[in-house]
Amino acid sequence: MEAIAEGLWGLADYHETKGEIAKAVKCLEAICQSSVSFFPIIEVKTRLRIATILLHYSHNSNHAKSHLERSQLLLKSIPSCFELKCRAYSLLSQCYHLIGAIQPQKQVLFKGLHLAASVGNEISTKLWSCNFNSQLANALTVEGDYRGAFSALECGYICATEVRYPELQMFFATSILHVHLMQWDDNNLVEQAVNKCNEIWESILPDKRRQCPGLLFYNELLHVFYRTRLCDYKDAAPHVDNLDAAVKADRKQTQHMQELVKELSALDQSLSRNDLHYRERAALSEKQAMIQEQLRNMNGFSSIGQESLEPVYFGNSRRTLGDKLQLAPPPIDGEWLPKSAVYALVDLIVVVFGRPKGLFKECGKRIQSGMRIVQDELSKLGITDCVREVDLPPSSIYMAGVYLMLLIQFLENKVAIELTRAEFIEAQEALLEMKNWFMRFPTILQSCECIIEMLRGQYAHSVGCYNEAIFHYIEAVKLTDSKSMQAMCQTYAAVSNICIGDAESTSQALDLISPVYGVMDSFVGVREKTGVLFAYGLLLMKQQDLQEARIRLARGLQLTHTYLGNLQLISQYLTTLGSLALVLRDTVQAREILRSSLTLAKKLYDVPTQVWVLSVLTALYKELGEKGNVMENAEYQTKKSEDLQKRLADAQASICHIEIIDKVRFEGMQLHELDMKRAMAGPTVGINLDIPESIGLSTPSPFQPSIRLVDIDGNSSRRHGKRRI
């Protein structure tokens, strides 16, 4: 009977190699459905193999679950088989994870931990404990039990330390940092977690580090998230450069690996010939062994021939060798995100850092690159133009959420860039694309609704529809639990009220900005503070408290310049201060400030701010009696104003304009209740890569020239509640 089983196993392997998955499953199921009884251990191994194939190649998670649950029952009657039992627990946990059954997943993992603890202190038991603790931390994080997640990860870290495996220690240290970034309660604890990661990473030999690309990406990404949360863009920049270089190196290595695999396949075919001479066969075998060794070394933790021991790939699709960024050795052997998602995320981070600096050409390339990656992956998940959220199988919701969130953030940045450049038609198109994705996937993208409302407000403000802008900002406040996001949207709504300019609107602006001003020092970083100081300075100018306004605006400019490096916000601060200097008769300072502001506005292709600066400069030249400069400046101002008015007219004539500014929220068809939690959970141990840039708020100032509040900061600070990547 054992010989029959081995024959069917071999035949299943053959069909799997050929891509004939249905035939492979039928071969294996023949053992389980046979009228002749096989030994229980043979049936267990067969069912585990069937479950692995189903999870690798299909969305049939429930079928896989049935095989795994049957395996568990059979294993109860077998006293030994520790590895098989652990394998069954691990696979069943991943299966429950894919269908969103968190409670059964936790129960299985607790059983696995109990088994590992009861066996002894062998290295294999410690490694399986690491596996179960890692998965348990993910499950607890989905439930929002961060304390429990920390406990599980600390247990895993202790086991990794006991087996003296630095790469495994690094895996748990980075995971602990990740959870700290999701639940930022104590600055000191987060900093300690960062330092621990640095300490362990430095202890790993350079050659070993090169074999752990997954850990390298994970560590660098978490450092970027940490630094941007603190608004420490200077120290974050080297990590961004490291990520970009790592992507290029990894792509090159992946291409080389694919070439080696192709060569290995050709060698296998040659070696299958029966007429080979002994010496020729020996030479080919030696070359085959050499290539296999090369692939083993290049593929980090994995080893050729152990594919059957690998856990489920995210997204339920088998990927080629080298297409996985492993975070830890077997039996964990997992990844945080698929390689394609990491590549797209690095593109997104480059955009986030380049946009505030006005590097729009490079940002445009990266947005295209990232969106192309995301759309290819969505297509592989079966998400085409007509597919909606309700059509998705539960097992694909997880990865769909990862890629859809990335897509929305690329579009968010595209809207930001187009509004900055006063390309309103392009901004409309990107906004409507965001709307269409949200309407089709409203549960998965529920946490993005506040972003969409904020951007609708930004667009409405940019085209002068201030009442509509206020409506959408206030809606955005209602849609998020993030204090940071609420503070920023209240600030934007206050500026829109200032733009309207009457007494009632000014009073409403004060009501909106005062609570935020009172707590602005409580936020991590200075993003909120720079926005509040700008808006508060405008209010003080409106109230004719000019000296106090100057102090607040100067402080905001200093913070923006020192920490954020956001050229657009700096330009607007300068223009406001230049206007203020002119009113205060400080013409020397006004000239110097306004020229600097105009230079920045030109660099950013920011037409509205250019018009604003030019109008203030014209007033300055009139004040100084410089008729030549008045005429030259007025001519350039007229040219830019006509350009801006044409853009505004084209935008307002578009059929999309009313749809975007309309005082109605977008709504889509929600998932069934059972699938809601799965969609809302998002990636298990995820990070909020937020891009809280406010864009293009063109506004008239109390002193004729228009005021614009734009792009208050550029980057990462948690604001969307459950939004995770």
C-alpha cells in the first residue's frame, strides 16, 4: 500500500510541475477516497499535500480547511509525528486566516504552542513556537489586541534568542516595532524598539544580511514610517535611498535567478535522456549541482526541493523562485507583503518624499510605475473592470485590500500634484477614479472615504467653491477617529471660512481652529502645528492683530523649513509674511520675502500662488513708486491670471465638476456582514503609510492678494483609523 501511495504522490508532483493542478489533486484524493485503507500517517501526509496545493493555486480555502481538519482528527490517534502535527496546525491557522475566522485560528495556534511546550527544548520545537507566536501576533493585531500581540512577539523573540538565531531575532524585533508604530502610545517605547532593531541588524554579518532581503526591506520601511511620523525627513531620507537601491538590486538578482532556473530546466531535460555518455552525464550533473547551490545561496532562507514545506503564499498564487521576500527561516518562512507590493510601496514612498520638494517629473514616473504594478496584481486576483467587492471570494479580500489601498494612495498623490500645478481637469479624473474604486470596494476602502472627502474639499477650495469645501472637510472629520486627520480637516475648513470673509464665517473659522490650536503640541511631529499656525496667523491678520500674526506665522515658517521641507507651504508662508510686511511698511523685507516666494512657486509650477505673489509685488512696487517694475510685473501677472482663469473655466465647465463638489457623500454596496470584519482588518501586521498633504487651497487674503493654504506636510502620521498596509 505504501508503494501505491508513493506512486500517486510522484504522479501528483509530475502533474503539479506541468501546471495540471486538477490532475494533481485527483491523484492525491484517490488515496483519501480509496476503498482500501491506508495507514493513517499516509492519509495525513496526503491531505496536508492537498491542502497546500489548494492554498497555493486556488481560492478553495474551505476545501483545504476540510482536509486539514480531517488530518487533525487522524493525528490524535498517532502518539508521535511532532513535525506533521505542527505542520497541520500551521497550515490550518493560515487557512482560517484567509477566510477571516480569527477565533478558530487562535484556538489552533494555542494548541500548537501547547504541543511545542510539551515536547521539550529541541531547536525544532523552539522554531515551531516561533511560527505559532508569529501567527498569533498577527491574529491578535487584527482584533486590535496589541498588548496580546506584544506578548506573543516577545515569546517568539525569547525562543529565537535561545536558539541563537540573529535573523530570527531580527524578525521578531521588527515585528514588535511594527506593532508599536500601529499603536503609538509611548515615544520612549517606540524609540527603544527602533534601537533594538538597529542593534540586532548590526550584529548580523554583512554576508548574512545580503541573504535576508525581506528583513532588509522590512527594517528600512519601518524606519521610514517611524521617521516620517516624527517629521524627521532628514534622517528618513537615507532609508528611502536604501530602499530604492535595494529594489534595483533585488530586481537584478531576480532576473539572474530566473535565468539560472531556465538553465537548470534545460539541464534537467538533457539529463533525462537515456543515451547520454557517462562522462557527459557526470559533467552535466556537476553543473546542475553548482546551479542549485547558487540558487540556494541567492534565495536566502529557502532551499531547493523544500517547496512542499513552504506555507501559503499571500494572494493564493504560486510565485516563481526569488519572487518572495522572506522574513524568517522555516518553519516560519513567511513574508510581510509580496515582493510586488513592496516594490509599489517603495515607489509610493519616493513620491511622498519627492512631492513636497516639487520633484513632480520623478513623482509622475513613480506613480505610473507603482500603479502599473498594482493593477497587474489586481488583475491576477481577478479584479477587472466589472468586478465588485461582493464578487470577491473571502480568501482574496486580504490581498485585494493591500493593493487597493496602495492604488488609492497613488491616486491621492496624483490629485495633490495636479491641484498644486492647477491642472484641475487631471485632478478631476484622478478623484473620480478614486471614487469609482471606492464605489466598487466600499468596505475594503472604508477607511479611505475620509481621504476622498478631504480631497473633494481641496478641489472645491482650489476652484473657489468655499461652502462646498467646508462641507466636505467636515464630512471628512466625521469619517475618521484619527485626531490628526480631524485636526487637519478642521484647519482646512477654517481657512475656507476665512476665504468667504464675512463676520459669520470668520466666527466659524475661529470656532474650528481654537480647539486644535489648544492641543497642537500634543501631536507627534509638527505637521498639525504648522497647519494650525498658518490658519491662526490668517485669522489674526483678519482681526488686524498684525504683530501677533507675524509672530505666529514666523514660528510656523521656521518649523516648516526645519522639519518638513515642504516647498509649497514654505512659499505660502513667505507670501503671507510678505503681504504682512508690506502692510507694516517694511518694504525691504517684503521685497526679499516675496522674491523668494515667487522663485519657489515657479519651481512648483504653482500658478495660483504665483498670481498671489505677483499681486502683492505689484502693490509693493506701487508703494515704492517703481513704475517700470509695476508695468513689467502687472503684465506678467495679467498673463498668469488669464492662464489661471482659463483653467478654472475649463474645470467648472467639465461634467465632473458638479459631481465632485456636490454636497453628497459617495456610497457603494457593502459586503455581507460575515465578510465585513475580514475586509476591515486589512493586512495583519500593517502600518499606516499616511500621506496627509493638504493641497491647493487658493484663498483671497484680508489684503486683496489671495491667500492659499497648501500641502501642510507631506507624509506619514496615522490618521485613518483602521487603514493598514
